[in-house]
Amino acid sequence: MRESSSLKLSSSRSSNITPFSESKRRCSVVFCLTHWSEYRELEMSNFSVNVPQLSSLYSTQTPKVRMNLCADQVFDKMLLWRDMATKIRFPSCSAAELPDLRKSNKRRSLRMIKCRAAGADGGRVAVGDDVFSVTTSSKYEVDYLGQSTKGDLNLKLDPLQSFGDGQATLEGPIEEVARTEAQAAENLIRELGIQGPFSAQHSPRGIFCSRTLNLRSISAIGYDMDYTLMHYNVMAWEGKAYDYCMENLKSMGFPVDGLAFDPELVIRGLMIDKEKGNLVKADRFGYVKRAMHGTKMLSNKAVSEIYGRELVDLRNQSRWEFLNTFFSVSEALAYAQMVDRLDDGCISEDLGTLDYKGLYKAVAKALFRAHVEGQLKSEIMSKPELFVEPDPELPLALLDQKEAGKKLLLITNSDYHYTDKMMKHSFNKFLPNDMDWRDLFDMVIVSARKPEFFQMSHPLYEVVTGEGLMRPCFKAETGGLYSGGSAQMIESSLNVHGDEILYVGDHIYTDVSVSKVHLRWRTALICRELEEEYMALIGSRGHREELIELINQKEVVGDLFNQLRLALQRRSKGRPAQTLAATNLDDQELTETMQKLLIVMQRLDDKIGLMLETDGELFNKRWGFLSRAGLWDKSHLMRQIEKYADIYTSRVSNFLNYTPFMYFRSQEQSLAHDSPLPDAGTEN
């Protein structure tokens, strides 16, 4: 059982501070920000506070944070969490005294409202619904960034006016007010020990925004399960899938002896070229930058000769297979190894005449059998602790969203027995008050058959027993457990549509692309490798800075060489060079300078080439970074993520750092002509 936290209040900070009931009215507050399993009411003379559960905000390791506050600031700070302050009572005092309370404390909190003290009987101060109203779906507007304001909080004017001079600190030019209040907000966040969204963004576990998303306007959040709500140990899960695939290939007559699972050979975002037996990595335009035939990397020259005149087109599914998810690792690895065996002539003629495309079909069939025959999942269900990497923060992130009024959905292609077993293992031990994983979700859909789930309608069945017995059903209800159905059915049952729904998954096509294109749902992609890539990018910073410096030097040297080459060309035709000084250059001086520059450029090319080959090796020695293709450009995977995922992050629990009311804003996109322009006075 988690240790409960307490909130301690004392009537004075030290002997020279007057009691709360006198004019200065100060109190010392100590917040122990840990898991609180229930509401606690703590009493002090003339002062009491009700505090709700904070388990969704802090882990049990969060240190204590001390703050010295004026009485009115206690209210302000508690108000930051809306219903955290459900009851506050102040002793009798006049409204005229309250401005002095602000002056007595230098560390100001966000002052959205100034309290007018209650009467001597300790009457309640208006909090929560008495002060705020929520923008409904029938009264929303669209803000300056094109986002719905549904779910935003609004101040009720009458309660605000009843507190007296409530807007005194908000008067003046908004630029000055905003500057003051923003600084106060930063100080308060720091005092509370809360990680702000901006600092969270610049971390391996940040949530990164491709398209602006107002989380307050989201009414329902749907989740995939595998590699989304549940992260598997890739070596264990995909290694076991690979083993079963090899057994099936062996039973089909393929030579598999001596082959072993090596996940470093492939990464997510590669494409299988089924016609040529290659794995390739392309940039955002579809140009192939790196390639591997079988398990052997191809040289830059070979890549240019094979793919120099064509682009990767994922619409051509008969040729290209995109590695969307971790589940693709075992398939791609098995295929690459079997290409080696085919090239070496090791595959028996009894299997018929096989080309690379036929070989892919055989590998895909063997892996499909491993999944559908049930042996793989049965082994995982029997010992889930060997295959699943639990995330204690993940259930708390979902609990935050549920308590914020979001309708939570689980939509998975896995069957009921597997889903129930794995979710119980991954969730129940981290939930408070004996909650079950089912208690988190307003609706659970198993055997969803994505991506068809988002495109067409299938029969709906209700799961009615713990053994998985089902019966036909024509309408889904809140709290139900179902098999099959469609996304349109969910929208109708919950009365939410399109961009009111956020769907979170790990598969760029099955989860993110289809729900975005066909339903206009908002989307979030889970890409666990982002954490490793983020740290690899930091570790490679020095390498990349040196590489860029060398490229810049090559550009300067090369520019001079090209100018001299043009001058030499014009001289050979009896024409003057670009300038008088260039025209007057001695022939020998011109030739020797060009020779020297050429030697420098050739040596730079050798150095830069070697450094480019090793760029990204901290992430993967063969393929480099997941999100980059070459030094300057984005990978094809990154382009897909930007196009279809409104936000992306490494794990669902990262939502804990952002609150369920976060407004995610996309960053300014750079363009080639965004370089700073020179001042007009400096131009020649």
C-alpha cells in the first residue's frame, strides 16, 4: 500500500511571525507531494483544507517542497489544480486588509482571484464550479490557431465580482501583466517541484508536436495495446517470434541452421524491396540513402547504381513493405538471412524456383503461422514477466485523463484472453484502491481487426463471461467489453466524432494513418526508440559539430576553387575574369593555387566521407538515426510521423508531465530561405 501524504499547516513560521488571526496572517505550508490514496481533511484553528488524490501527479519518490505563503496565496496555489481545494475557511477579516497580505510576501503566486474573507462563522469561499464554467461542445469557438475551445475553463463574472477588487493585479498593458504573471508562474512551478511542459519537451520523454492539439477539446482517447499501453522486451518477444518463424521455415524445407536473432541488423522505418532482396532506408522524398542486400551493407556507389533513378513508393505494396513497428523486426531479419541463403544456393530446388519476392512470401507465411497458431502468445501468457517491461506511471497517466472527464477506450487487435491476461499483469498492481484495469476504460474493443476497423463495419459481439463467451450485439454501451465492430459504432455510442477523439498507437499505418485519413481523428504515435535516439543525438553532438565545420570549410575552399576555375576558363577563351584582380593573376600563381585547393578538398572529402558513414552509429551502426537520413534530411519514417501523427512520444506515461489540459503547439517549421538576411547597410 502506498504511503499517504500529508499537508501540514502551522500558525506561524517562527517566533517573530504573528499568528494567522492577527494582521500579517501568514502560515507555513509543507506539501508532501506523494501518492495520496484518499481525501484528507486537515484542521487548524480557523483553517481547514480538503485535498484530493495526487497520485497522477507525483511518484512516491518526489521530495517534499516547502513554501511560505500568505493566506490568500494558499488559496491561489490550491486553485491551480481546480478541485484540489474543495474547501477553505478563513477567519473574519475585512477585504481592505487583503492587499497588505500580498505586500507581505515577495514570492507571489498566480493571482486569478483575490479572496474576500468569510464571516466570523467560517463560511466557505467559492471554489471550483462556483468560480469556473467549462466550455461545452455546443458553445465552443475556434481560437487563433484553429483549435476548438471546447473544454476550456471560463471565469464566472458574478463570483469574481463578489470577491471585491479581484482584477486589481491584472490591470495595465497586457504585455506587462503577462510578463509579470509568467515569471510568477515559473517561480511557482519551481517551488512546487513540478516539471513544466517546456522542460519536459526537451528531454528523452518529451511529447513532440507536429500539429497543434488542444487536449482540453478532446472528449475521448483511444489506445492500442501492444507496444503502446504495453511495452515488450524486444529481445525476448521478437526473439521468440523469430524462433517460431525459423521452426516453421525449417518444417517447410528451408535451411535455417546456424542462424540467430540479431535485432541490430534492422530498425523501424526501413523498407523491404521484395523485388531485389534489399532492405533500404529512404529520406523524406523517397530517395534511398542506405541499403543492405541480405545482411551485407551496400556501398554508396552500389546504392546509386540500383536506386539512383527511382523513388520508394509505399503505394506499390507488391514491391515495398514498410517496417512500421517492432513486430516487423523478426520478419525483416528472417528475410534478410534467407536472402543470403538463396544467394549462396543453399535453398533446395524441391521448394521450386524462388525469387526474392517468393522468398518474402514464404517468410511472411512462416511468421504468420507463429502468431495465429497460438503457441507464441500462449508462451507469453504463461510467463508475462519475461516478456513485458512494466511502466508503473502508465496507469496513473490514464487515471489523470479519466478523472479529467476523458472517455478512455482500448481498441486492440489482440483477442480477449490475451488482452485480459496481459493488462492485468501490466496494470492492476499499479492502480490505487484495488482498481482493475477494466475500471479505467469506458469501452474495450478486442479483436478489432484494424485497419479495417477504421474503414468499414464488422459484426459486433459482446464478451459476456470471463471465459470469453460472446453474443451478437447491435449497440455498444459505456462500460462494455466487445469484439469486432467499427470506429463509426464508437462515435455513435459515445456521441463523439472526428477531432473530438485522440487515438494513440505504435503502428504508423494501422493505428495512425488510417484513423487520421478516414475519420479525421486526432492521432498520437508511440515510438519507444525516441528515448535512445534522443540520448544518441546528444552523445553525437560533438561529432556532428566537427562534421559540419569541415563541410563549411570545404564550402569556402570549394567556392574559391570554383571562382579560379571560372577565371581560368575565361582566360583560355581570351575573355576577362570576374574582376580586374582575378584577370591580373599570374598564370603560375593561378595554377598553383588551384592545385593546392584541390588537394585540400580531396583530403576533406575523404575525412567527411568517413565521418558521414559513422554518423548515427550511437543509435545503430548500420542505419544511423531513426529520424534522419544523412546529415541534413529527415528519414521517410519521420516524414510519415509528421504527416499523420499530431503528437508523438516514446511512451504513454509521458502524459504525466503535461496534465490532461495541455495545449500542444507545433513549432515553427524552417525553410531553406529562412537564413538571416544581411542588413541593407552592409550590402555591397
